[in-house]
Amino acid sequence: MSSTFGNVLHLSIFGQSHSPAIGCSLDGIPAGIAVDQEQLQAFLDRRAPGRDETATKRHEADAAHIIAGVVDGHTTGAPIAAIIENTNTRSNDYSELRCKPRPGHADFPARVKYHNMHDVAGGGHFSGRLTAPLCIAGGIALQALEARGIQVMAHVAQIGGISDLPMDDMVYREADRKAILTNDLPCIDAAAAGRMREEILAARDELDSIGGIMECGIYGLPTGIGDPMFDGIENRIAQIAFGIPAVKGVEFGMGFAVAAMRGSENNDPYRIDAETGEIIKDMSDSEPFVLCKGGRGGWGNQHFATPTRQVPRFAKAGLPGESHDVVLELKLLADVGLVGFPNVGKSTLLSVVSKAHPKIANYHFTTLYPNLGVVYVDEGVSFVMADIPGIIEGASEGAGLGHDFLRHIDRCRLLVHLVDVSGSEGRDPIADFDAINAELKQYSPQLAQRPQIVVATPGRLMDHMKRRTVRVDTAQTVVLDEADRMLDMGFIHDVTRLLDKMNKRKNLGLFSATISREVMDIAWVYQRDAAEITVREDEQNKPDIKQFRMDVPHDGKADAIEKILKETGFDRCMAFCNTKGSTERITKFLQMRGIDAECIHGDIPQRKREQVMEKFRRGELRVFVSTDVAARGIDVDDVDIVFNCDVPDENQDYVHRIGRTGRARRQGVAVTFISDYPAKMRIDDIAQKTRNEIVPVKFDEDGRLTTA
């Protein structure tokens, strides 16, 4: 009669239900593992008999005495031996079992196997009493596992037809553990525990018993334990679980319920923690991806019906949906990325050309995360620029957070390469340029082929021309922007020397807000057949837009749009709202009135946005409703009217909104709806700051538009 389990760790159980003592021997435990005797005893007290009227009436203290293998609260490396003394035995009550075996017990097979020489009192070695030494070994194992970050939790999931709340598949919840330890029965839900207790007592009063289901979760278990086929972790758990006499079935995951599922539903709840930095899914393709699955419904009692048990009194609870945190990272970070060694002026450049305010300091690695700024080129024309943290030699191999920084560079369409041509830190700018490009190539050959613009000042460029580290004699087109400011700063001689070296130059453009005498001198000497082009804002740039304001109630904006469109006959209209909720509400109301309208906002997928915008461009959509996500970037020349359903928070947003109409020298119309006093104050401020005349209008008694 052998009761031994395990290969590396050997667990042996000895004793009988009514023997002087029962116990276990645990061999193979390494030395130095802390064993808290009080914690172990508290664990044993949870299964001790006689502690409650729902348990067996036999009273035992179940006091564990470790007689070997643990000294001063730590394992010694020697086999651990522990015993529990039996103090409440009534062997005479079982004297008839040698001739009257009990159904559902091991009495009959034991009599056959051991020729009726086994101990029958209390079930002998086949009794549930032998689970007590199992708890000694389990209690020690729990303490060893918790020291390694592995947590185990179990509860009564079901008694008869009463179910407890399910455990979380992925997350160890301390609140659940506390509830299990404090409720009447080890359940998460106190109400369910109370009903289960009543069910057990009702069966007892009828001289019967009732079955149940335990659910156990192991959290933080390392991947890859065991061997394929016959020695996996599930194999081992099932083997030892069936060693408990009362266990009649073991399920992993959904168990037999998978027979009613498709393969797409029956998946292990794997999750890659956001802290690991692992990529769960690259969403650059159009394939759908399920990150979190919804919950699963439970099984009613009809699923457990049999010919002999036609109306089962138990069911199986459902499982909640998945929930976890992930990091979402845009594949495209910016249109333009600033790259270079640390402390070469990337953050400074971003702060000058945009409204971004990155931290600027004269030391390396001031920037640890990309800073983004929007660079406005012209009305409706802008791009996003990213200040990328500086990279160093060896970045492609991980030096200086290299991979973290390089991945940001890979997410930019075009690169502006900043080089410190002053040599202020004693570095060779040409060598720096080559080093950065070498790192880009080693990280990604495709990245190295991306277009780059190299930025340097004229004076330092001249220095490198003298050192023959830079050649400009092949340049064919030269553009000198802000020419007056550059010459005012004393660069006129550097500029002229550069122009003299560009003997193959065919084109020279000078841009300046004001034309100074120095600019005219350069134009006269270096330009051929020069033409002066002057752009006047009030004559060409400023669109012809009639602007109106109208007082309407909050729920009357769609009605106002309908009336205005009906009276004016405008066919191409845009309506702007401050929130996605407003866009959807206005669109719905317009559609209910028979007006062809669709909307876009930040929560609508990019592909859908593009489809709606393209539909509007083709003239297949009368009213295009949007948040400010579409105030910039959409270029439609024949928009008849723009509606501001909400007054924008920024003056610049108002300008961009109404700028969607009045293009291509056409007259445009813009109407802003005022629904409350704050909106009235905002439109007054906009009119003052933008110097626009915004005329109040209303509907007269006949429903026609008139000035208020």
C-alpha cells in the first residue's frame, strides 16, 4: 500500500483515520525556505472537523507537529516530517464494515485487494481524514510559492444549484481572498455563502448530503512547467486532486463546457503585460483583432440532466469578460521628426516653429520622451513635428535607451537631421552625421533610406567648406528665407560667399516680410531676370465671408439649419460642434428631417472618416458634421455655408472653421448659433479679437431670415 507522489519532491502520507496519528513526509524541499508555524496552523484550522454544523461531527484539533526538517523557522534541506494526533476516535462504530461495504467508498475494493486485512475504522487509510496531512504539505508549499510571487486562491464555486461569484481569470484580487476567509463558507459572495449553508443543513436534516464544486486559481505561475503529453502541469494537478476521496471530477478552464463552443471561443486567457513592452498586435493592417473577450454565460440545470436525474438542483455560473491595461501607440508619430545627437538644438527648434514648450537645458538627455508641436504653414496647411530624444553611437544595440528612441524615429515620414556644426563640444559634425545615419541603417535599412533635411547655419557651413568637409558647388536651387533678418544678424558676407561658391546655381529665391537695401543689393547682383512678387493679405489672402450669429435654444439647432438651408437653397454645408456627442446628435436630427448628413469625430476609425470626407468632396453628401478634427486639412472649394453649432473655445479654431467656405474667390457664409450667455460672451470676444463683423440675424414671423 503506497501513498507517495512526486519525482523531485516526494510526498508520502501515512496513518489511518483512527490510528494514534496521521502525518506526512515531504522530501526534496530545499534548505532556507521560511515556514511560519502559526500561518500553517491557521491554514489547517480551515478544514478541521467539528468547527461548524455544516462539517462532520467528529472534533479534532488538527494540530500539526513538525518533528523533522524545520529548525528556527526555516527548512534544513532534510525531509520534513509532520504528524497530527487523532484524539476523537470511535472505532466500534465501523465494526460491521468488513461484511457491509458502504456505497461510494473504498470498502469493497479494499476488501478484495487486501484480503480484508485493512483497517476499516473510519475508512482507514482511505478516509477523508488523510486530507489533513495533505494540508500540511500544501500549507508549506503555499508559503514557499508566495515567497516567489505565486499566489493560490480557492473558493466554493457551487453547492447544489447555488453559485458563488466567479474568480478573475487573470488578476489575483485581494478583496476576494479576504471575503473567502471571512464569510460563512469560503465564498466571494456573502449572500451565496449563506444560501449554501442553508442548503447543506437542509440536506443533513433529510439524512442526506449534497455535492459541490471548488474553483481554484493559481496566479503568477511561470510558463512551461512540466513535459508534454504525460507530465504537464494539468496532468500533475489532476493526479493529486483525485487522491482526495471526495473528488469525482476535475476541469481546467471551461472543462466539458467546451463541447458546446467553437474553437474561436475556447482560448486560453493569455495576456502580455504592458510593462514588458512586448507588442501584442501591430494594427497597421486591416485585419480585426480581439484584445478583450466578453464574458461567457453560465449553464442552467438542464445541461446537467441525466435519465436518473431529470431535474438537477445545480447549475454552473458564467464567467466575466476580460479586462486589462495595455499601451496603445500610434504607428505614425509625426510628419517630421527631428533627429541628431543629444543637445544639438532639436527642442529649441521645435519651440521656435511651433507653440510647443519642451524642456530646454544645456545638458544631454534633457528630452526623454518625444515632444510634439503643430507647425502652421498657411491657412489650412500644417504638419506635426516631433522632437525625438537624442541618440548616440551604439543606439542600435541599446546604448543610451537607443531602441526606445529609434522606434520613435521609425514613426516619422521625413527626418530633419540637426548637426552641431559649431563643434562646441569638440565633436566633428560630419562624423556625427555619419554616425547617426549608421545607427539608423543598423536599426532598419528602410529607415536609413527615409528623406532627410540637414539643418546648419551659413557661418558654420562656410567653416566646413574651408575644411573641405562640405561641398555646395552642385547646388542648383537656393532659397534664403527671412532674408532681411538673416542680413540684419550679420550674415551678409557668409551668404554672399556661399552664393559665390554655387557656380551651378540656376535659381535663387529671397523671401522677406520687408525688402531692405541689403536684400535688394543681393537680388541685383545674384539674380537674373528677377521678378518681385508682393502678396497683400487684404487683397488676395483674406476670404470673402459674411458672418452671422443667431440666438437659438439648445435643442433648436437642427431646426435652424433646416430652415436656413430651405430658404437659401445651399447644397454644400459644413457644421462644426465642440464634442462628439453633439456631432452625433445634430447628424441624427438632420437625418430625421430628411437631410443627407453624416458626421466624423475622434472616436470614428480613420478609414470611416476618409470615406465620409471623400463622399462630401464628391458632392454626394449635403451636410458634413464634424468636430474640429476636420476644421483643418479638408480642402473643398465650393462649400456654401458653415454652421458653428457650438462656439469654439479658441479664436483660432473659429477662423479655421469659417475658412472652409469663401474659397476660390467665392463668397462664403458662416452662421454661429448662440444658446447661452457664455456662448454670447465668447462670440463677442471672437469678433473683437479677430476684427470680424458678426451680424445678428433671426427668423421673422414669416420664417424668413432678417437682421436682428
